[in-house]
Amino acid sequence: MKKYNVNPVEREFSWRKMLVVSLGERGRGRLEALVPFHAPKDAKYLDLGQTKSGKPKIIKGNGPDGKWLAVVSGVGTYTRDTYGTVYCLPQDKGRIQVVAFGRGAYGAAGRIGSWNEFLVVIPDDTFLKIRPAGGSNKIERYWLFFGTDKVYRVEKNEMDMFCDMFCEKIDLERPPEAFEDLIDLSQL
């Protein structure tokens, strides 16, 4: 699988140090998920394996297979009562695999606002809508389009031009803008 935004960090545990992909945060009102990373940091392609206990781990991949392994996040800005997350189109619900997810939050008690972060397997030619925490008056919502060779960030005012070039290829006139017409990845 091709990779997008998969950035391992070194964590120290009581038994040893190891590379992990960290999703979300640790603490009250938060959920941190750690996915072991058993590949060279600069590996161009990644794949998924399983730990001895059956949990996912990231391993070196052999090449492109029409999919992406991606970390996508609704992290935004500190604002009361906001929720950042990631959405997919209803027709893509069965094509996207959520491998792991975490939750971050704002405020010491984790009650000001929150955001989700996901490790997903997503096929080529798929849209995701990013809703950053903080409200649309502070941070604009945007789309990510996972093409065959590149991930494109598409702003709302660029969507018509982008769809003229790419949407016909995937038999889509234009992705819906309303969140109620989309599926939150936390529901998958």
C-alpha cells in the first residue's frame, strides 16, 4: 500500500523502545491508540500484519496494490463545543477499513472540544471530507482525494474545477457538502 501521513514516533515502554504510529492523545476525555511500526521509517510502501495477540501492526509492503494506508485527522483549533472528524461518501462505506482510531481533546478535562484521528486502508480514487475541530468560521472544511499516485487536498471553492478533471473517472458528479449526507468514519 502507498502511504499518506503515516509518521512513526519512538516511544519508550517499560520493556524497550519501539516505533509506533500514535493516534489521538492520552488523558481524560481522550483515547490514544498505538499501532506498532515494524518497517523502515523511509519505506515507500507499507502493509498490515498482526501482533501475536491479533492486533494490527504496520510492516514493510512490497509495492502498490491500489490502496493507501493513511492517517487522517479532524484535529483543528481550541474552540468550545466543536468536534473534528473525517467523513466518507455513503457508497464508499464498505470499501474503507478503519484499522485503529484515537481521540484528542481540548481543555484539561477534555471537555472543551474533541477530534478523531484514524488509521485507514482506503482504495484509490476515493474522497474523504475533513471536518477540523474549531468551527468552519475558523478552519475551513476540505476534501482529500486519494488518487492512483497522489493525495490531493481540495478546498470547497476548488471542487468544481477538480471534479471536471477527476470525478467522471469515478462516476461521481460531485461529492455532497452536507455532513448529514456523509458517513463519519467513527461509525464504521
